[in-house]
Amino acid sequence: MSEEQKKKILIDFTIRHAWHRISRMYNQKAQIHGITMSCGFIMMMVKKEGTPSTKLGPMMGMEPTSLSRTLKLMEDEGFIHRKESEKDKRQVLIFLTEKGIDKRRIIRSSLLSFNEELERKISQKDLQGFHKVMNALDTLMEEIEKEQK
């Protein structure tokens, strides 16, 4: 295995390892408030004027079946409600209920707090480098996805 291949494995491993730990932390915090991390992220994505359910999956990287199941759970728990779009009757918009808005405030505070703490530990230069690497990774993934189609 070449040195370059070892670096790519290390990059993949590092990203997965870090995300797994972040995900576990967010799930533990979400559980305290009676939700899941997925529900929390959906709450953060839903706009005041409503968000098409078809846009949520790609924004979150969720498969349609997982998204449908999560939205159903959120609706049953009273965090969201669905409404047919007035502009396009084929489109369903997702809105937060008052209960959902309250949970969103808690989630937002937790997300901001974690990010602020992280930013205090990372120099501005390193943070810019991180974003540059992640943007390059995202661009590469888009290229790979296009090639696979």
C-alpha cells in the first residue's frame, strides 16, 4: 500500500471516528429531551415558512424511508405538522409546532455551545484549513457520485 493510500484511509477513519463520537454525544443530549439526533437536525432544518419534505432528505443525507419514519414519529409526538403547499398541491410542507419550536431552541443552544467550545480550542487558521479540506472532500464526493450515475 502506497503512502498516499494510507493517508486516505487515515482521513476516512479520522472523519468517521470523530463523527461517531459527536453523533453519540448529540444522541445522548437529545435523549434527555425526549428526541433523537435525527429529529433534532430536522427541527434545525425546518424553516418558518415551511420546508418541503422532499428537500429534507438530501439536506440531511437521509434515505427517503428513514426520513418518512422520522417525520411520522415527529408528527405523532407533536413536534411537526404537515400542510399541502398552496403553490403546488403535490408538495407537502413541514412546519414546526409550538412544541417543536421549544425543542428547537434547546437544540440550537446545545449546537451553538458545542461549536463555540470547539472554536475556542482551534485557531482561526486551523479552522479555515479544516473547512477547506471538508469542502474539497465534498467536491470529490460530488464528482464520484456523478461518475457512478
